[in-house]
Amino acid sequence: MPETMEETPKPQRQRLVLVGNGMAGVRTLEELLKIAPELYDITVFGAEPHPNYNRILLSPVLAGEQTLEEIILNPLSWYEENGITLHLGKQVAKIDRVRRQVVAEDGTTADYDRLLIATGSNPFILPVPGKELDGVIAYRDIADTQEMIDAAAKYQHAVVIGGGLLGLEAANGLMLRGMQVTVVHLGDWLMERQLDDQAGELLRKSLQARGLKFRLATQTEALIGDKDGRVMAVRFKDGSEIPADLVVMAAGIRPNTTLAESAGLHCKRGIVVTDTLQTVTDPRIYAVGECAAHRGIAYGLVAPLFEQGKVCATHLAEFGIGRYQGSQTSTKLKVTGIDLFSAGDFMGAASGGPDADKFEEIVMSDPFAGVYKKLVIKNDQLVGACLYGDTVDGSWYFKLLRDGRKIADIRDKLMFGESNIGDGGHQGQNKAAAMADSDEVCGCNGVTKGSICKAIKEKGLFTLDEVRKHTKASASCGSCTGLVEQLLMFTAGGDYSAAPKKKAICGCTEMSHQEVRDAIVDRHLTALDQVYTALDWKSPNGCATCRPALNYYLISSWPKEAQDDPQSRAINERSHANIQKDGSYSVIPRMWGGETNSSELRRIADVVDKYQIPTVKVTGGQRIDLLGVKKEDLVNVWKDIGMPSGHAYAKALRTVKTCVGSEWCRMGTQDSTQMGKDLERALWRMYAPHKVKLAVSGCPRNCAESGIKDVGVIGVDSGWELYVGGNGGIKTEVAHFFCKVKTPQEVLEYSGAFLQLYRKEGWYLERTCHYISRVGLDYVKKKILDDHEGRQALWAELQYALDGEPDPWFDFDKAKVDLRQFEAL
Amino acid sequence: MSDWKTICAVEDIPLLGSRRVQRAQGPQVALFRTGANEVFALLDRCPHKAGPLSQGIVFGAAVACPLHNWTIELATGCAREPDEGSTPRFSVRIDNGQVQLNQQELDTVAIDLEPVKAGPCTRAAC
């Protein structure tokens, strides 16, 4: 009911009512206002007298590390600016689904066209005598937190019932406020739902050393009150008693479905919702957050709730797109100075389940240093991880776990973390808390700890993706992901969790790279427009992320049939030169196997003079780079140099680096230069998911550095060794030994077949090292080494695809080079 | 003064592509043609690090800068969230299939911006 008169009459808008002014509900409104700001008149009911605040940060408030003002997410002015009618301190008592109206306890009503329920959860209160005494509270909201802060100022003894995440955070906060705190826990060790016994024991020791007391495996029998009706002691089943002026119940939470149930909405461990977050009972009513049960799960972490909010918003906005398909979650504890991570089936064999014998465990334990790591493996896949003391690899393990990747080939290094599988890229910090604000977290984009924390606070970021978008930290090579997640945890309380392992290519579709590629092959799609139509693309002509990928999938799946679309290629591949920071270009002609001669060098020198090219540089791939060429000069530069395109600008075969080899070298056993030239001539003009680099060395001294190339060849006395999946770039990766062959012809066939497999199966922008790490080396070996006919077929396919491909520097028509781009108007 | 200068035919701009317009003074102007056959003109300079927007990928009514992938809205010249900033836009008139720009805007808008420098000229003398 609008209370003020609008000055200008507006068209009748639909009415949206939100019950529950918490993080999930308000985030849904934010998402909705972003995409459809004018669609609804919005009314919000909140039972608490506060605007939306960050509930996860109540623990730091209790611990005195943050203030209540700091954790407000949406101040009252936000509601005003967005024209939202806000009813604070009003609990909704009834939903009248026939009249489409909600009624609050004080009689306030609001009519709705659509209703969003986000009532969160309630703490579970132990049914013991004395539970209604003064000084017995749950730990859920600002009022509870304030009561604990007040109690800490007045009283001495606190008892926290529940040794889980919430209980320990409460206990830690009360202790920091000067109370003597005992944690009473039914289980044999702390956080038994997140930790195994050993990690739980380390945690207990660490917290005990800080001053907490513990009563494990202990059941509470009664709370005893004094004459004024305030709690004074806790009595246990064994008859013993300890003093308590404050008792905090933190023994779990239950989805708050009272209101929904009274309205006849189907509830089962939460309000049952579909993938569109609509209740199954009434399509006008949606539910998000801790109160909602999606596929039987009620999530209690912030990232899944926000994902739900995003999907729900698109449906409220009547776009009708997006499905929430569940999240996988993992746990961290917000106690400053304690690093703990767990995910998946971390108990493994100890869980005693029916197939307990199928679990294998890798354990590293250093109790004195306070480090414990356990990885649980089943069927050659990582299925669980439990880390204590050093959690920087948590996100990597979490990724392996979600992807279900076979780990046989990295098993021996698994425990030592991602940085030991090749080089992590830069210095190995593993504790974000120990870093200074001015320390750099992300070396790729030069982002400091201070600027990340500032962005998290000021822009209200919660998830890794949001931090990446706003700060660019962890958005390039990803080696600092673990650190960024730690910062997120301590600054915003954001959590580890992730959408299903299937990741959409971009916002234009919900399909993954694999699904799109399969559809292009299975349904014989040969043009972009066909893809958009057949696969229900949400945008008329894609975006800068999906279009280059689609274009590659089309031309690699249907060679000679699908048409290349230059406007779907990034600038370098459209202008066949590499754009520089000032908008000029670089030109790198092809030098077969890194060999050149006087006439090529003379032509290059003349071109440099004629076009006043400011920089000439020898590249790492044994070629010559002319830098600072004006776009309008490119065509003439190519013509005057008269050498083939080096494709140094393309996701394609770059160079084949060679050493001198047996022709000259006194150590050489094979003619590596000739082998390199043959490979380069056979493979040039080969577009691929990403750039491809080869090298051929003539003897095991390996001067051409074959060990860090996509395909590396090393000549030995009896033939050639082939290596695959090496990488010298953002993530140094040593190539895997692949096989040994006898003849140059076999080198061509095996290398070509491997590259064709990668061209067909690699996702766009996936290097061979990432491709192999996704599918596993064993799979590649099976396809290339064990299957002779398959290998020959792949090699034939590649030759067919490359046959007659144009040189884009000369054959403009066939290479579809639009010459208009080179002239200004 | 509202004198309009004819630059080229609409078809001279590739669909989902762009052309650059040289001015007497100042950075070039980029003309874009969208899939819906609309034409827009922006200063050929990303608000981030002055990348030439004309070289980017055009999609919907936006262009992705070729240097660091900022998305710039063609209608407003504004960077899409979470990035911030904007680049000047130029009025476009289509007359009988011909693309026209306003001569006064061409002569006055953003004419004194320094071009980005790269190469040996950026190296401190040693």
C-alpha cells in the first residue's frame, strides 16, 4: 500500500512482497533491480529492527574485530532510493494465498502479485529443563550478539553448547571479550561434520591453547537457574555441573518454514522449490535462502544463496531464463589465525560405510607445526579433503573434487599442492592473514591485499567471481586463488562453494563448452546463426567470449564446410598481426625451423627502413619480430617481406623451435633442423583451441627446450622421443613423456594425430597441458598409441583440414581478410 | 552549425564490424555497425587504456575493447559494469543509406588528446 502520493502518475506496476529482510532475499531484490528496475512495487517485511546486514560477520562483531555499522549491507537509504516500502520489526503472521495478501502480527497488510519467502532458519534449541531461563540464548541475529556482548561485560562464565562452526565462533568471540568459556559437545571431536578426528584434535589443542575449555562427548541434562530466574549452571548426564552465567545454544539450525507451512506450502526439510526457485505448491510464490529446500538440500552458505537469488531474479523479471542446479560446498572456519578447510567425503574409510574398503587416503601430519592434511581417494578420483593449518590449496583440491578428474598421473604430487604440479607462477605465500596491505596478491594484475580488502568491503563482494570482476585479482593465471579466497573469508565471510562442475561458456547460454561442441558435431551445425537458433542462444549475435569459441568449434568440426567468420575472431586473427598497446601492430614472418638466409634478412632490413619500423626483436621462438607497424602499412609490409605468415598472432601453430642438430653439431645424433622444418611445413596454418608450440632437439642435451612445448621431440641415437603437454608460459609445466618412435614419418604421424585430437576435443582457450590435465594422459595414450587405425585416421583428418588452407598474408579472398579494415575513411 | 558530413555508405562498414574515420585533428572516430544494422560512432579510444575500440568485437549494441576486453556500450560510450568510465560519442545520421557525422563535432570533440605512446620513445634515456 503506497503511503505517499506519486507526483507523476505511473502505469500500474505489479506488486512484489519479500518476507525476510536478510541476505538471500535482499540480494535477490538487488539482482532484480539491476535487470528490471521498473517492474514491481516492492514491499519488504523484516522481523528484526535492522536493515539488511551481513549475518556471517556477526562472529567478527562478537569478537570485537568489526562493528555493527560495518556489517550493514543495505542502509535504510538504499530502500528509499529504490522506492521499496520497508516494514522493520514486523513479523509476518499469515499468508492469504486466495486474496494474495500477507498479514503481519501488528495487522499491517500487503497485497502481492508475486511473493518471495526468505525467512532463513531458526536455531535448534535443546529440549532440556531450564532452556527458557534468562541468559540462555541462541546465536542467530544482532540481538543475540548484543546480548552476548552485554553479558560478557557483566558476567564471567559462559557455556556454549555445540562444538560446530557456529559454536566455536561464538566461544572464540566470548573468550576474546574476557569470559571463561567452556564448549560442550556431544561428539567425540570438534566439528565432526567437517573434520576427521585428527584435524578435530589439532583444532581443539589450538583453541585450548588460546584459553577455551572443552567437554567433549558430553550430554547436557539440565540448565539450572538462580532465584531470579537467570541461568547459573549447566548439569551434565554424568551428574557433574559447571557454572554458567550465559548459555549459548549452537547445536544446529532448522529451516524456518513455520509461515510457509501455515500457508499450506509443501515443506520437507525446507520449503520445497524447483530449479526456478518457485514453490512447488504455488507458482506465484518463490523461496530462496536457508528456508528453501532445493533437490532436498537447504543451503546455509552465502554463495549458493546468491546463485539462487540471481536465478530467482531472472524469473521475477519475467525473462524466464536460468535454472539453479545446486551447488557443491565446502567449509572454512572464521576464527582469525586458524586455517581449516574441508570438502567432500573427508572421512573416507573411517566413515565405515558399505564400500569403506574402496577408499584410499593420503595423509600428511605434522602435529608440532600444527599442520594436517588428508586427501581421500576413491576409484582414482579425489572425493574428499580435510586440511588444517595450511589451506592454500583448498580451492585446487575442491576443483579436482568437483571435476571428478582421474588423478593417477598426479597422485605422487597431489599432497604437495598445485604449486608442485608445475610452477605456481610466483612466490608461494600461503597465509593471507600474514600479509601486509601493500603486499601483492595477484602478480598478473598487480593487485595488493589492501585493494582487494577495500573492494570487498566497499562494493559488498562475497564470491570469488565478484572479486575477480571488480579487482581483476585471480582473474588471469589463477595461482593466487587460494589467497583471494582466504581474504574473502576474513573480510566478508564469503565462502567456498561453486556451481555444478558444468560451467556455461558465457552469459549467452547455459551450455558448457563440451555440450556446445557436441551439439555442433551431432547436429551438423555449420554456421553461427544455426548455432544461435538450434541452441537457443540468449543474445542475437553472441558476445566477445562465446563468438570466437563458436567460430573455432565450427571450423574445426566441419573443415571445408563451415565458413570462417572474421568478425567473430579477436582483432589479432582478424588483422593477421598482433595489436600493441598503442594500437600499432607487430609482424612476425615465418622462418621454417628457425632457419633464415641473406635474402630474407635483406628484405626484412629494407622493410624496416622503408616503413620506419621502430623496433626489431628476435623472439623466443627463433624468429624476427617487427614492432610498431601501422595498420595501414600491414598489407605492404607483408608483400615486401615476401615470407609466409608466422601466425604469431593466432590460436594456431606458432613456431617449431630447433637446435642445429647433426648437420653441424658435434654432439648431434639426429637432423633436428630438418625434422623441425618438416613438422612446421606439415602443420602450419593449423588453427587450434589455443596457441601451439613445438620444438625439436637433436640429442638429449635438448637445446631446443622440448620439455616445455605442446609437442616436444628429442632425437636419440635410436630414433625420436616424443613429449606432450608441456608449457613454458603462465604455468610452467614439464611435458609428459609420450612415446618413442623410429622414423621422421612416425614423428609427423604421432605429433599430428595428437594435435588433431586436441583440436577436436580441447575447449577453446585450453592449452594442451590443460586439456591433458582434464582428460588424463592415459586417455590420450589410448587414443594415439594403442589405437593404430584411430591414430592414422586422426592424422589423415588433420592433413585433409590443412590441405589448401590459404596464407592470410597473401591469399586475402580465400582467407576472408577484409581489406577495408586497413584504410581509414 | 548543423552541417553533416557524408562519410561512407552503411554497407561500407562490415556487419558486426567497424571503420575508422580520420579527422583533421585528434584521435580517430570509430564507426560501428551492429547486427541490427544500426550505426554508432565513438571516439576510437577505450576509457581504460585508450585501446582502439574500432578493432574490437562488436556484439549486441556493444564492443569489447581489443586490449583488455572492457565492454563499451555503443549507444552511450559507457563501460559496462563493474568497469567504470566512458568515451565521447558522436552523432550519426543515416541519409539515403549514407552515414553522416556532424562536422562541428568532428572538429571540436576530444581533439587535444595525446596518442598513446609505445616503443623506444617510452624508454627513459640512459
